[in-house]
Amino acid sequence: MKALVAMSGGVDSSVAAALMLEQGHEVVGVTLKQWQAADGSMPTSGCCTVADAEDARRVAAQLDVPYYVLDHVADFRERVVEPFGAAYAAGRTPNPCIDCNRRVRFRTLLERTSALGCDVLVTGHYARVRNYDGRYRLLRGLDPAKDQSYVLHMLGQEELARVLLPIGEMTKPEVRDHASRLGLRTAAKPDSQDICFVKDDYRAFLRENFTAVAQPGRIVDTAGDVVGSHEGTIDFTIGQRKGLGVAFGEPRYVVELQPASATVVIGTRADMEVKGCRLEEVSFVAGDEPENNELAVKVRYRAAPVSASLENDAGGYVLRFHDPQEAVAPGQAAVMYAGDDVIGGGTIAEVVR
């Protein structure tokens, strides 16, 4: 096969490219340039930096494969960065990596896969794709500490038919060992943990680029009594305990954000509990909703799966948790699993109390 390999400049995508070569496939490496500041500068921390592109280029040269950088800055700003600011202005907590995968990365890369005459798109994600009698399944990565199936839940049959995830069968130490044996410059490179378009602090980025989200306002309790003030709802997230600027005899948590009135609602831990959540932008890996609606659900990337039932309520989907859950934040993704299989997911539109 001829494979287009998305090379981020990290060890995972470097090894993914090497594995495809070792299996006898032809490889073309590509990096998406997705962010550039208004002054033309490129990020110096996080992922997608100039150094990352240089690492990807040098790994491609070491593997002796052609390599390209594709400019998608305008597309990324429109489809990911602007919605990121709009989500915070609406009191949500978005996941820009998921939005990027849904709206930019896979669409763009699959288009380029065809344009460059490649058969498959290869990425360095820790997840697995299986084909059973012509139906594709998306599964958790073999390494539970690095599993990235959560951020790929929007991939359906059309995408999975053209995607390979070769390191999904490996653990992170195995990936680094493989890179070391090949002498790849990325073998010991630390993983990026930052939002690619945010230099240091996402709150500072929002204040600089989306000034409407930083309006001073009130902090109130669940009874509506004013207990403090703040400099912007963007300084708070659902479930936050520290840095509230108020003192009580027992811990208080952020339970709701009301950006229209610049109000932060705080309460006890019990006040955070919700019975479920309504979803939007729902998709299913198989293309239609599962026959068994008893599922395990992750409501945050690092959250443990919890038991829930999926209901179709007046044309929309609702997840009902079997046990009340805390810190469920609108804007985050709720991803549904059955064992290791990803069933699908959606964006949390609102909570159900």
C-alpha cells in the first residue's frame, strides 16, 4: 500500500511511519500547519511548533520518505479557534483536540490521501481499528494509560475504512524502545500536553483574543445569594474547588456558569451531582445507534467510564447515569463504550439534574 502518514514531530507518529515502512509499504509524510499568531509568529510550546515540524522533517529524511507541510491556518482558525472562544463565551468547556479531529484534521488528511494517490491514512494515535465482515470497529488502544479512542469517537465507517493506527497495538514504552532501536531523534522527546494554539495559559489567550468572555460579575450560591465577585467566568470550570475567592466552613465547588449575566454559581459537592446529560453532534461508529443502550460512558478525557443508558428523547439523545455524576461540563465530549469498542459519542449540551 501507499500510506500518507500524519507526522506531528513526536515519537508516536515517527514510529507509525517506521512501522509502515517495515511492513513493506510506501510512505509519504505530512504535517498540518494549523496555527499562526496574528503577528505571524509560530507557537514555541505545546504541539505544532516550528521545532515539531523540523523534527518531523528530519525523521522523514532519516526514513528516506517524501515529506510535505500543508498550510491550514485559516481553516483551523475558523473551525476550531473561533468556536473555542464562542464556547467559553457560552459558559462551556470545549475540547479543541476533538473539534480539530472532527472539523479539520481527518477531513483534510483524508482529502490529501486521495489527492496524493495514497491508499490509507496513518496516524500515531493509541487506538485500534478492526474489520469484521466488512464492518469497521474502533477500539481502545492496548496501553490503557495512553488510550486516545476518546478523541477519535467521531470517526465512522467511511473514515475507518481508510485509516490505520499501527501503534494502537503497542504500549508507550514499546514505542519509545522501537524508536531508540532505529535511532530516531524523537525517541526520548516528551509528550505534548498543551493546546496547540495556546502559548502558556488558555485564560490569557481568551482574554487577549475574545475580550467579551472576560466580564466581571458575581459569585452566588445555589440560593441566589451573592457571596463574592470575579473578573470573568473564563476563570472557572465546572467542578472547580480552588481559587474561588470565597471562604466557607466546608468546600464549595463551581456548579454552573451563567455567562450572559457574568454569574458563577457555587455549591456543595452534592450540588454538583447530575443524573444525566443531553447530547448534540452525536455520531455512532457503526453509523446507527446501538441495539443495547446500556453503555459505559466517559464524560472527560481522563475520567473513568461510568454506567449509563442512552435514550432517544424527542429526536435528541440523552444519557442517564446509573449513579449521579459530578463535574459534568457542557462542551466536553461524552463518549460511549461497550467493553473495548467505541460505540460513538457527542458533545454535552446541558446537564440533567
